Amino acid sequence: MSKEDYEMVMGLEVHAELSTKTKIFCSCPTEFGGEPNTHTCPVCMAMPGTLPVLNEKVVEYAVKAGLATSCEIARDSKNDRKNYFYPDLPKSYQISQFDKPLCEHGYVEIEDDEGNPKKIRLTRIHIEEDAGKLNHNEFGGGSLVDLNRAGVPLIEIVSEPDLRSSGEAERYLKKLKSILEYIEVSDCKMQEGSLRADVNVSVRKKGETKLGTRTEMKNMNSFKAITRAIEYEADRQIDVIEDGGKIDQETLRWDDVSGRTFSMRDKEDAQDYRYFPDPDLVAIKLSEEYIENIRRELPELPESRKARYMQEFKLSEKDSRLLTASKYLSNMFEEAESICNNAKSVANWLLSDISRILNEKEMEPENIPFTGKDLAKVVELIDKGTISSAIAKKVVEELFENPKDPEEIIKEKGWIQISDEGAIKKVVMKILENNPQSIADYKAGKDRALGFLVGQAMKETKGKANPQMLNKMFLEELKK
Ligand code: ADP
Ligand code: ZN
Ligand code: MG
């Protein structure tokens, strides 16, 4: 059998740090970074005799995430202790949720590899606390514990094993990220670890209904690494099975440099977490009214925004999807559109030149250094004929380097379009004089010669001449 006879199966456990101001069980700040152990207090340092108090905002944010992903919200929920020892976990247990998570049975809609809509089911979303960090000391040996992150609130979003390709896994994670950004419960900065995924992978023969044995890669925080890791791991598993071997259920570490997975520990001797309800915390009881209030205040989500763009701005399904995939891109679109009233053009700039530059610079839309107002200005300058779209491209590039009023940019650089008849005529005459062969070609029926002449005139004026006027005037002269 070959690779094509197998199917990949994946389920993701996604951890998102919530952007509440304070930690989940104390009033320390959740802010990223800071000198080691400065965002700490006796509670998050696990001093004996301290008591945790649940931060209400954490529940609110988790419920928001649950409602935005069509989950059922539990009226009756609780916190449990998950017991294990690790140096970055000073209590020797993590406060999490075991059998009564806040949210269950939701879904996130993505596109499958054929572009058809597909629902990825969510098993649950629960709240828990993050652990601290170990800083391994390369020089002095040993490791230093930093508890700034200990007690930062997390939601864990567990999917059913519904994903069937690395592409689906990537789109699922992107969609989830986008939803969390829209509802403003997490900043989802993957480089800072505020969004990370445990990726569970198995393979099975096509047509088989039983799931294969899975392996798990923990704490992945880049889309590229996740895609590579899934592809590698599925191939590895197929090879093992094809060689007559068996997959061990184990936790693996993906090494991005060597492009391989390594075994970390066996599930066989995985510890029993001895979950039990945390006796220091009261049960979480949510009223109907509380949940409905949150539901009512949910902002517009990517799916409905997409539908609105198709309706209101007559944009294509694809453009609407691409624009709304990022809250930042789509907010910029709306800001610019409201000023210049040219949705098509704004969408085009965002999805072509601006997206290309973002890609090249490996930047996220939220880091675009200029505003929707600036983009609206560019579109207006084209619409008024002040600049050509060739110049506009240069203005957009300049906006990334030195963001300022586009009008100032074109003044400073002398990029204003030449629309003055006399000036255009002068250029046309000069180009004609220098290219007698093209005149002869045109007269001999080679229409392409006109394009060449216009091109030369554009070059002569560094892209500043009004192309419609050039065309018209060349034609007039050639027909003489
Ligand atoms: P644990 O918490 O021990 O990792 P779970 O049963 O909660 O185990 O499963 C965690 C994740 O693994 C879920 O996202 C689930 O969809 C996924 N998963 C479970 N079985 C498989 C499998 N055979 N292949 C791929 N993913 C799986
Ligand atoms: Zn604290
Ligand atoms: Mg797991």
C-alpha cells in the first residue's frame, strides 16, 4: 500500500491566554514579560495558607468564546485540581476543570481541501491557570523559575478528531484565532505563546472507521511548524505501519531545525492526575440572564461579517472571506471604505499589494503602520486622477516605510500625475520623434506599437503621465 491509501486524522487542544488585566485567582497583572518574579504574590507563588479567588472576567471571557463557537454553556460548573509535579508549578497541582467544563459541544466552520464548508466539532472549552516558566541557565547550569506567568488565565479549546489534512488543521487554527480576536478575549500572539496548540495525529487506512493510535506534539506556536510537523508525523506513522510496526501512543517533541519529531514520554506510564474538586473554590453557577447578556453583547463575527460584505459591498465570496479573516484587515477596510466610498478599490489594495507586502515582510495585519484613513486617501487620489495606480503602488510601499499623509508623500516625491495637456503633448511629441520605427509599425497595422509608445512616455515621466490622456493623444498624432 502507499501513502495515498491512508488518511490523516487530527484533533487539536488549543490554549489561549485570556487578556484579562489580572490573573485567574489573584490580582497580579497578566502582562507579558517583566523582570522575573515581579508579577507575583503569595497566591500565585503558592504560599501555604493562601486562598484563590476566581476572577469573574475569566468566566465571562470563556463564556464569550463558548457562545462565539456555538457551544452549550454549563449552568453548573466547577474547578478541579489536576495533580502533578513540575518545578514551574509550585502548588504541585494546576487548577483546571475536569468533568464539568464551562462550554461543550460547539463547532467552528472551516473550508475543507475542496473548498466546501466543514464543521469541526469542539468537545469542550474549559478554564485553567497557566504554569510558570523555567529559564534554563546555559552558563551556570541548572534552571531558574519565573512565576510571572503562573496563574495567567487560559482557556483550553479541545476539538474532536475531525481534521483530515494539515491544510484543514491550519485553517481551523486560523479561524479560531480570528474568532478569539474578534471577541477580544485573547491577543493571540503566537510568538509570545498566548496561543499554542497540542497537535494529536494518527493515520488509518482509507475507509477504516476506527481511529488509529495517536501521538501528540505539545505547545506548537507557529502555523508553519504545525503544518510541517503534521506532514512529517503522518508520513512517519505510515512508514511504521507499512513496515509491519505499531504506533506507540506517546508525546513527541517537534524539532523545527532538523524537521523531525522526537519521543518525549510514553503515555503508557503517564501519571494519573488524581483530579478532584478544588475545596478552596465555590461551584460556578451561571444564570440564564447572565449568559443571555453576554450573548447579546457579542460583536459581529467573521462569518456574518463576510455575508454582510457580499451583500452590502457586492464583494466576491473569496474577497469577503479573505478580508474578514483578520479583524484588523477588515476594520481597516471598513474605515477606508467609509471615507472614500470605493469598496472595490479598497478591497483590491488590501488583498493585492498590501497583502503581498505583509507576506514579504512576514508581518501580521495588526502591524500595518498606517491607517484606514491613509488608504482611503490613496484611493481618492487615484479616483481624482491626481496619481496613477502605478504611482499609488509606490505610495503604498512608502506608507509601509514612512507612514504619513499620502498627499504629503506625493508632494515630497514629486509624484503628482501629469494631466496637463500641454505637458503631455510635449512628451508625446518627443517620444514620437525618437521612435520613427514605431510610427511606421503602427501605420503598417501593428497595434502593439501604440502600447510601446505609451510605455516609453510613462518611462520618460517616471510613471507620472496620465495614461488615458497619453493613449488618446498618441492616437490623434498617429492618425494625422
Ligand atoms: P488527552 O487530554 O489525554 O490528550 P483527549 O482524549 O482529551 O486526551 O484527546 C485530546 C485530543 O486528541 C482531542 O483534540 C482529540 O480530538 C484528539 N484525538 C483523540 N484521539 C485521536 C486519534 N486517534 N487521532 C487523532 N486525534 C485524536
Ligand atoms: Zn499573584
Ligand atoms: Mg492532550
